Amino acid sequence: MAIKILNIGKSKSNYLVKGVEDYLTRLGKYAIVQWVELQDARKKHYKTVDELKKLEADIFLSELKPSTFLIGLDEKGKGFTSRDFAKQLNNWTRENGDIAFVIGGAFGFHDTLYKRMNAKISLSNMTLSHQMVRLLLVEQIYRGYSILNGEPYHND
Amino acid sequence: MAIKILNIGKSKSNYLVKGVEDYLTRLGKYAIVQWVELQDARKKHYKTVDELKKLEADIFLSELKPSTFLIGLDEKGKGFTSRDFAKQLNNWTRENGDIAFVIGGAFGFHDTLYKRMNAKISLSNMTLSHQMVRLLLVEQIYRGYSILNGEPYHND
């Protein structure tokens, strides 16, 4: 069982990089979590936003095994409380083995990627930058595991 | 018109301090935003959690003018989309002049502080650490002003 988190492009703000690293380290005791930052599509390879999204979709899809359960981070996705997210995370990994979260680029996902998704989740009703989604997702996965393990996750 | 953001205790994670600083700097072009980190109550001054919360409430209340419109960050508060939050922010500042946001300590708010609040908001259905709430709040205030000013806030 492994959890993959797929991102397109590097994290730009140094403080968000540090935050993500912090949670990935702490997650190590609970699960195998692979953080993947895929290279942006090069400008010479696309002309339109749709072409860019298709290229990004192809890049993401090349990282997925056919059996991997794919969860997209999407504004229109399902919202959870942290406790319900923990349960859902537990069910997903138990039933599917490998799961992957995918965080889109600035223009969102191409339809081919939407069609591949097995679930869509949203972390807030508010619009979050893709960089902030990265931090919040690892924080909620960490919180989820601490809930599942009955360990209090102090608000520090 | 000024916006005060009241916190109890210092930010502990360096990356979150950097993130908050980043957004406060960027907010400078839109509004006067005062970031206040109040000193934790000292252990010798309280015996129970309720006494601690009461002490924290007194510390917060000493920072508020009677006319200040107070908004508590609370899990049971109202959720917003970023666009609705921008409108609400605009209404609050237009109708009330000075407004203040208050982010609680690890044990939440004392009733005396709840009674002083004019509104309660929640940034997500998920449980967020108080440190994360700090970052997300300044990010959403910044996003709100960029929406109100018709400036695209790129997801960077």
C-alpha cells in the first residue's frame, strides 16, 4: 500500500516547500507517501490552454498504474470533515491498495484526467492556490492517520 | 478603516511565519492590516482549562475598542466561498469601520469571548491547526481584496 501525491511543477514558495517537507517527514511513521513533482509542459509543445491541459493529463496518466485508485483535488469535489476524511482514506487504501492524489496545474484538469478519476475531493469551499492545496492536503492526510491511530494531533 | 488579526501565542513553525509575512506584505497595497500576537497566559495564573480560556478572553478583549466588529474563526462558524467572503469583508469594513478577526488558542474560546463576537466564520469543514488558520486567513483576506479590486490573483 502506497500513497502517491502527484503535482505539476515545482513548489514556488520556499515556506510551502518547508511545510510540505515537515508533514511528509511526520507521515513517514504511518504510511509510504511518495511526493511527485512532474515537470511543467514546455511552451513549445502546446498552443492553447486545452492543449496544455491535455499534455499535463498525459504526464499525470503516465505515472499511474491501471489499478491505482485516483483522487482529484477539485473545487467541485466532495467536502469532508477531517474525521470523515480519515475514514475515507482508510477505506480507499484498504479496498484499493495503491491510491494517488492529483493536484492540477493553474488551468485545472483536462477531461481525459477527469474521466480517469475515481473520486474528487475539495478541501474547502474557498478557492485555494494550488500551492496551498499541497500543504493542506499533506496536513489532512497526516491528521487523518493520527485520528485513525487514536493519537491526538495537537494543534501546534 | 483597519483590520486587526488577533492571535494568542507566537507562530511556532518558521515556514508559517514566512507565509503570513508574505501575505501581510502583499496586503499592504489594499488595506491597513495589523497582525497581533498576544502573549500566552502564564501557567502560574490559571489552574483549569476554563480559567485559561477566560484569561485568554480577557487578553483579547483588552485589544478591542467597543465599536470594533469582531469576527471569530470557529469550526462552527459560517463557511464561505472566496467570492462571498470578499463581499462580506467589503460589507463589514464599509458598515463598521474597524473590524477584527480573532483566532483562538489550542483550547478554543471562552464564552465571554463568544458573546462579544459579531460574526463567526469557518475556513473549511476540515479541522485546521490554529497555525494553519493564521496562514489561510491572511491568504483569503488577500484573495478577497484582489477579487474586490478586479485583479486576477494567480494561483502561484
